[in-house]
Amino acid sequence: MKHIYLLLIPFLFFFQSCEVINPDEDIPAFIKIDSIDFSSEYDEGTAKQAIYDSWVYVNGDLIGAFEMPFEIPVLKSGPSTISIFPGVKLNGISGLRTINPFFTIIEEDVDLVANQTIALKPKSKYKDDIKFPWNTEKVPNISCCLNQVLRLLWKLISKMM
């Protein structure tokens, strides 16, 4: 009886299949982003920004945060909304990455197709509700103020002599 069980064990292993633990996988679509272009108005400062990362969401689901340039697989198909949040180094530290809260969120409506790559060229700018303290309409002319201070100092020095 013991020998029958020993003969049965190889028979069971021979007829087992890996399909139970290895089901069919979906074929992903791919999203490719090389960089994020940034634009600014004349009173918002420079358009040169250090955008290193993209935080990518597809239909509201976080896919991940990726350093650019990248090409990532996405296990979704059909019409989808891709949301891209521009990311920066927090306080310039490479190990601390975060979404920049002052930049607009980029949203693209695309049709994801399995085994095809969609190359995106996202563009961002400052959010509309951001206030810039150096706005030229609100800051008085510095040379005018400096002239007034110099005149006052001259008067004080003249009276002391």
C-alpha cells in the first residue's frame, strides 16, 4: 500500500498545471512623457522651472510618481483621463519629492489601446489664484522711494553741520 502512494506522487505532479497560479495577464497600454513644458506671464517670474517628476493618475487611480523621461505600462484600456501633477524636489533635496502645489494639474483625455504607446507633451503654468508679491502694479517705484530717502538724509546732514 505504501508503494502505491509513492507511485501516485509523481503521477500527480506530472498532470498538474501552472494555470491555477499563473492566470492570463492583461496587455498594458503605455504612457510616455519626456518633460513638462512650463509657461508664465510677464509678472510671474521666469518660465524656467525645475520639474523633475510627474505624478500620474489614470481615471483617478494613482499609477505612480516617475522621474522624467519615462515610459510606463498602464493596465487600463479605452477612453481614459490622465491627470499629471508636476513634481519637484522638496527644498532641493533629491530624496524628498513632492507635487508642486503652485502649478496647474494637466489633464489629457486619451484612448488607451493595449500594446500601444501614447506620447504626451504636457504643459503647465502657475495656478490662477497665486499672488505674486513683486507684482509691478502693486510695488512702488524703488528709484522714487530711494530719491526721497536720500533727500531726507541730505536735509538731516545739512542741519547737523
